[in-house]
Amino acid sequence: MALRAPALLPLLLLLLPLRAAGCPAACRCYSATVECGALRLRVVPLGIPPGTQTLFLQDNNIARLEPGALAPLDALRRLYLHNNSLRALEAGAFRAQPRLLELALTSNRLRGLRSGAFVGLAQLRVLYLAGNQLARLLDFTFLHLPRLQELHLQENSIELLEDQALAGLSSLALLDLSRNQLGTISREALQPLASLQVLRLTENPWRCDCALHWLGAWIKEGGQRLLTSRDRKIMCAEPPRLALQSLLDVSHSSLICIPPSVHVQPLELTANLGEDLRVACQASGYPQPLVTWRKVPQPREGRPRAQAQLEGGLLGLGGHSASDTGSGMLFLSNITLAHAGKYECEASNAGGAARVPFRLLVNASRQQPQQPAQPPPPAARPAGSEPRPEAGSMAFRALGLATQTAVAAAIALLALTALLLVAMICRRRRRRKKARGPPGEGAVFVNDYLDGPCTFAQLEELRDERGHEMFVINRSKPLFAEGPAEAPADCGQAEGAGPGLRVPPPVAYEIHC
């Protein structure tokens, strides 16, 4: 016997570590249950037996489920993670638990749920999500839970339940949405719940407007079987005239909506490359409209589309467009040519929708080399040349700063040239008047242009008694010399008259003004 004791001692030493390795340190393991609650754990502990069916991890400081942390536990039936610090659930976090029946995530810090967070939980029956910080339930969040029977969402901050958020929950019997921030709920949101038996909607700030017509009628017609006597007291929080009244006591004529109106100023704007742009969209109506900016697709294919983001709005998970309520701000940073085009601000509420277009022009002068000086003024250009754009036109505003300056300088030069020409003409006229012969010398006649050529010097400007202007020929100034002579260079030759002809006797004609 004395020889056998030392021989058994190594065997006992080998068995002890194996037993200790079957349960994480400080946890208690018995049968198929592992209890690791209130141990200040930050992660899921290692060493949990693979055959565990019930795992208690409540009252710890677990902030994130590491990828693969639950992968060995494919036999889990119940997982309790309430009273931790979970902020998000990664897509497929429970993919390795196809047998899970009950999942408790109560009193964590979850702000949102990804649509793939519950992938793989085809057998889940009960889901506790109460006491988190959920604000929105997006479409198809619970699509992968076809056998779920109880969904506890009370004591969150849910203010928006999208129409397809509960899609796929055809087996759901209990839905608890009490003590949230819901102002309204649509008939479409509850339509997938074919097996619903208990519905809790109390202690929400319900907005009693036209969007809740259906809920009051539905409760009176047969929905009351889903509500306890306490749950039927759906109290209005607004408008103020209906505050603290039960929805069932409010007449349909009192549930009204005011369609939205939208205002954007300015409706067209020109921006330079690289700048940042903010455009406000003001909306009014009741209930407060939801405002959304979007870019209207261009007809030309292959052109890159700029992404418009809304300042102050919440970006929906999965790439949803941004939106805000009351007023929306279109925010574009580092503007490029791709941002140019037509945008649309839309405001919608239960009463209808309204849209206002906005056009953005992008000044491309920073991408092009500086334009050369403009050609001579239009007076010296060919007759078929295109006119310059006016300073107030859209084409002029689209030009670069250097091009605009050159166009303005050319216009100013053209105006100065015209003024100089007018001054020269006036000066020549004054000189001709001073060069007239003595009074009474010669006679004044009007030429019919059939008696030969004339010279510019013979044309004089006179005024009659009524102030009418006329040009007449002063016959005291001879047209030609006695012999043949060439016509002056600045003289026009009358049709049918040849050079060197003598002037016929003066003939007077009646003047018609």
C-alpha cells in the first residue's frame, strides 16, 4: 500500500488541470450551465465548455462581442447578456448559435441594430432588447427571426418605426413598444404580425393627427382584443388642444394634417471649384415635415454623380439618404464639376409632399489656363461673329474671373471708340459750317442725284422753321473744274453720270420731310 500511493499521485495531478480547464476562472460550471455574472468581465471569457447550453454573462462590462468569441458554443440554447455595455452588434454575431431559443440584451447601450445582426437565429423564440438607447428601427431589422414569439422593446427611445421594420415576424405573439418616443405608427408596420396576441403601446408621446386615423378605428373594430384595459389608454401628447385625451375619445374630424410647404433661397447658385457650399431648405406644415435633399439624375450617361449630404441629419444604416425635420441643409464640400446639376428638396408628412428644385452651376475657371486677351471690339469684327454674352446672363456668370474682366474691358473700349467717332463727326460738321461763303452768295438747292456726282463738302445740314434737319447742296461751290477731272476720293458717283461732266443749270425741288 505504501508503494501504491506515490504511484497514484501523478495521476491525480494530471486530472486536476483537466477539470480546471473545463470551466473559466471565477465562473461556476455545472451540468450544461456556465454562470459568469457580476465578475467585471470586459470580454467573453475563454474556456467555456463547448457543450454549454445556458450561459450567464449578465452584470459585467462587456462592450463588444469579439468575432468568433461565441463560435465554439454551437449548442447554446439560452444566452443572457443583460446589464452590460454593448454599444453595437456586428452582423452575424450569433451566426454560430443555430439552436439558440432565448437571447437577453436588456439594459445595454445599443443605439442601432444592423439588419444582419440576428442572422443564424432561425430557432430564436424570445428576444429582450428593453432598456437600451434604440432610436430607430429600420426596414428588415428582424427578417431572420421567423420563429420569434416575444419581442421586448420597451424603455428605449424609439421615435421611428419604418414600415418594414417588423417584416418576417409572422410567428410573433407579443410586441412591447411601451415607454418609447413614438409619435405615430403606420398600419403597414403591423401588417406582418399575423400571429400577434399582445400589443403594448402605452406611455408614448402620441401625435393625434390624420396619420392615426387607422389606429383608433382598428382598436374599435377588433384590435382591442390585443390590448389590456390599461393598454387601450393611448393618450395624445399633441397637438396641445388634444393633449391628455385618449385617442379613442377623439373624433376623426379632429385628427387633421397640414400639407408641407417648402422654400429654398436662392433657387440657383454659382460656386467655384474647391469651395464648400451650404443651402438651406425651410419647410413648414403639421406634423413637422421630413426634409430630404437628393440630386436629380442627369440624362447623359457616364457622368459621375455627386453625393449630397444633409448637415444635422442622421445617416441611415446601409447607405440610406440623410434627412432632417423642419429645415434641411444641403452641405457640399470641396466642390468639383461633378457637383453641378439639378437638386431637389422634398418635404413630406402625413398630409402630403412638396418639392422645390435647386440648380448648382460650377465655375470651371480654376481648371483651365488663363484666357488670352479678347479680340478687337465688335465694330472691327466680321459681321458673322457671335455677340458677347451680356453681363447679367447665365453664360456670362459661368465664365471665369479673368474672362469676365476681359469681356468688360472690351465692352468699355467699344464704348470709348463710339464716343470718339461721335466727337470727330461733330467736329467736322462745325468746321464745315465755319467754312461757308458770305451770306447771299450762291443759292441753296436740293439735289436729285441725277445731275452728276457731288462732294461731301457741298452737303450742308440745315434746319427749317419747324426744326427739321435736311442735307442740301450748296451750288456756289463748283463740283468740277472747267476741264475733265476725276471725282474726289470721298465722293459717291450718281448712277448714269460719268466723270468730267459739266454741272447743269441749278434746279430747285420741293423738299418733303
